[in-house]
Amino acid sequence: MFKSSPIKASEPVFVSVSEWQGKPRFDIRHYYSAEVTEDDTVRIDLRPGTKGINVPIEDASAVISAILAVVEMATASPNSESKIQPKTSCAMPVVVSVNEWKGVRRIDIRHYWTPKGSTKLTPTQKGVSVAITEANALVIALTAAREALAASQSTAPRRPEADILRELGYEPVVVDQRFANVEL
């Protein structure tokens, strides 16, 4: 259906739209490099990894708003960890946070759960993390995924992602082009 340009991370991150149980969902997933040998030819392919999150497409606006809000909170108070739980239709809550890992401020989008006998939300391994400097690229990719689905369901022309981001009051950033020509 739709797959975004890669978002810069230690492992590239892609946003795609797929269907699960007949309903469209967006998938934010880290990809890894795999060496493939065919007919004595070796090539490197990017393949989807297990690190990622899958959310119903109708929750795209809530997740996008949460990303923008935690970035704004983190900018206003750089020494604190910002965290928002957007309202989604997922069985497991989704939490968008900004934290620091190996000296880099990162946006983390992750499913959480409540252990038996506890009231505290605990993060699962299902999630994705990108540098906070890639927030615009992530928002653009999520917006493009949502609009690609809408475009496939209607005949209305698709608006450029940069225009949408500007309407939200953010200036788009140039995404790292190292992976722009990689075939998947």
C-alpha cells in the first residue's frame, strides 16, 4: 500500500500502511540490513525488524499530536522526561515519550501494559525510538501514510506533506538521504 522514505535512526525507520483483520493500520518499524545471496551475487536488503508498533489508522491524528506535544514539552523543559498517553483504540495503551539514551534525546512510541496486581503502566518491547531531531520526518511520514490511505479510497488530490506540517506550525526538515535509493 504505502511505505515512507526512511527516517534516520541507528536502524532506518519506515512508516507503512497495511491491513489487519480487514482494518487499515499504520506500522512504524525499524528495518535491518540483511545480506542476500542469489546466483553467486551478494546484495544487501533492508528488511523489517521486530522493533516497531502497529496502530489503527484512525489513531494517526492522536499519535501525531502526541509526538508534536512531547517535542514541544521537551523543548520547553530540556532536562525532564516528557510523556503523553494519546487516546487510541488499541488494546494496549500507547505512550509517546521523550527520553535520553546514550546521550541522545529520543522520541519513543511504545505499547504499555499493566502487570497483574499493579496499577502502574509498564513499557513493552513493542515500540520504536528515533532521535528527537527526526520528529518532523516522523510526523511527515505518518501524515503521508494517513493521506495515502485516504487518496487510495477517494479521487481527491494528495497534498504535499511539507504543506501539512507548515499548517501545524512546524518547518519540515530534510530527511537523511543515505537510504533514499535503497530497494525494499
